Amino acid sequence: MNKIPFEYGSIAENEYFIDRIEDRRDLKTYLGGGINVMLISPRRWGKSSLVKAAMEELRNEQPDVRVCYLDAFKIYTEEDFYNQFASAVIQGVSTSIEKRWDDIVKFVQSISPSLTVNSDPVNAVEVKLGFKPLKESAEEILNLPEKMAKAKGIHVIVCIDEFQQLANLPDWKRLEGTMRSVWQTQHSTTYCLYGSKRHMMMEIFGNSNNPFYRFGQMITLKKIGKEYWKPFIHDSFFNYGKTISDEMIERICDVMQCHSWYMQQFCFLIWTRTATEVTEEIYRTQLTKLLDTNSDMFLSDLDGMASSQIAFLQAVCMGETHFNAQQTVAKYGLGAPRTITKNKKSLVEKDLIEKSGEGFKMVDPVFELWFKREYCNILPY
């Protein structure tokens, strides 16, 4: 298989990982020093890649560190959360299949009279627990990393991706309180809780009425700057005998707004279409292809959306700031003042728009280009 110097849709590693020097340093400093971290960023900004890269570096620098990874995106029940939490801890803390079996018997079996373990020959282990009454076993499972850390004389870091999804569980408020009460007493375990639904993450960690308020250091991820993207893109073409002008690289950075996922995806499409030199035709055809490739995802985001919300997005895309002005309301069909306020709040909560100066802007740069093409008759070039 021919190697392509751009990658998206999976965690960026090694040569695909760009910059984040200060972010990696901060994560290592906080988590390695026993301070919990809540990391927030929009979708596809590379937070999972950042956490993985920082933790790999920390493990190399501090041999006593063990890292456990859990993705909460597809967790739909509290029992499923505990199963996956226990499995992630066992897999992250135990260094071999043999030790995992020993740790399961020593640390997990006492929690559950019913225990099923599925394991592949290399490194995966899935623990399925048959709980005692939940109120008796929940705290024991949540304390599993601390119990193992103390017994082994190590520092455990638990990384939970898309943490905000747990707030959709039926009995979230009780689970939230239980997690905080158990985790705040632990001294050998640190937590990195990160997610892409900014409104939900801020509600969980920034609302003083909620248990996780001031649980640790909150970090809002910033975009990777042009100064890092430019040499990466140039070298990725040059090293394969292809030419791309500095002006073209600048245009790519500007139109993608340095959004990590789309930078990689757009450059991938351009790179695969380029034999020797990136031309204006290649740029335009591949930008169109980028919008078409993501069209189904964007249509899904709009599925079931009220016409007044579509109208509000149109107004945002056209740079309007005075949404209650009579002329603006009439031009776009925004509806009554109460409808405008409700739609504004809803679109912010869906992470489709965000506050920008006196107005709002679209969060996703490619969604904005696509929306302008489909709903405002504005081409992206």
C-alpha cells in the first residue's frame, strides 16, 4: 500500500501528529502531577490524538505511569459504563495477558459473583460483570484504579473521551454525584475527562451547582496555527515529488480555518489528485468533493430542524448581527422575538453556532461552506 502523508478519521500519531507542543506539556504537567483535567474542544479538533500523544510521552518519561482509555460515546446504560470502565482499567494497568488474568481475579472478582472475560491473544480484554445490587458495587468499581495503583505502587491516569455522553444516561445525576464523591478522595489516580459538546461539558464542569464543579484544571483547546500547518503541508507534497505554492497553502489554511480534521481531509483529496503540481482546477474540484463527501453528515445535523432555525443559520452565514431588527426578521423569516431567542439558544447548544463579537458564527468551517452553497447560493470559491 502506498503511504499517503495525510490522515483523518483515526487518531493522528507519529508523523501525522502536528504541533500541540504547549498543550502536550500542559497535559503532562497537570496529569503527571496529580491534577485532574477537563479538556474541551469542538468535534474533530484532534483532542483524542493530543491526549494519546501526551500520555505516550508521559509514560516514557515516568515509568510508573499507567494510562487507561475509555470512549463514552456509545455507552447507553449505567451497567455498560461500569463494565467498560473496569475493562479499560484492567487493560491499561496490567502489562501482560497473564497479569491481567491475575488482576481480574485479585481486584475484580470480589466485586461481582458473575464474571465473564473475553480476550484476544494480543492485548484486548473485555470484562463483563454480573453486579451485586448496584448500590453495593458502584463505588467499588469506581475505586478500582485507585485500589490497583496503591497495590502496585504506580500512578494511574484514566482518560474518558466524550465524557459528556454520560449525562444522557437515565440516572445521570446520581452517577455524577457518586463519581465525584469517590474520585475526589483518590490520590494515586488522576482523571482526564474530555469531550466535544462544549455546552454540555461547560454545564457539567462550569456550573457551581453540579458535583464536578472545580474538579480540576479546565482546558479549552485552541486550533493549530498556520505556522505549523504550512511546513507540514509543503513537506508532505515536496517529499513525494509534488509541488504546492505558498499561496495555495495559505488558501487551504484560510478556507479550512486551520480545522485539524478538514485540513487533513482536504489536503488528502488534493494530494491524491495531484500528479506534479497543485493547480486551481484541482483546488476547486477537490473542494467541491470535500463538501459532497461530508454532505450526508451535514444533512443529518439538519434533520428535523425547524424552518426558522434554518433561517437563523442563513442569517448567521450572511453576517447578520441584529436578529430582532424588523428588516432582518422579514428578509430571512426569523419569526417572533421569542422564536429567535429559542432558536439562538438551541443552535448554540447543538454546537452549530457560537458567540463571536457582537454576533454569531458557524462552528464548523466546512459545514458553513456547504450550507452557504446549499441554502444561500454562494459557491465556496
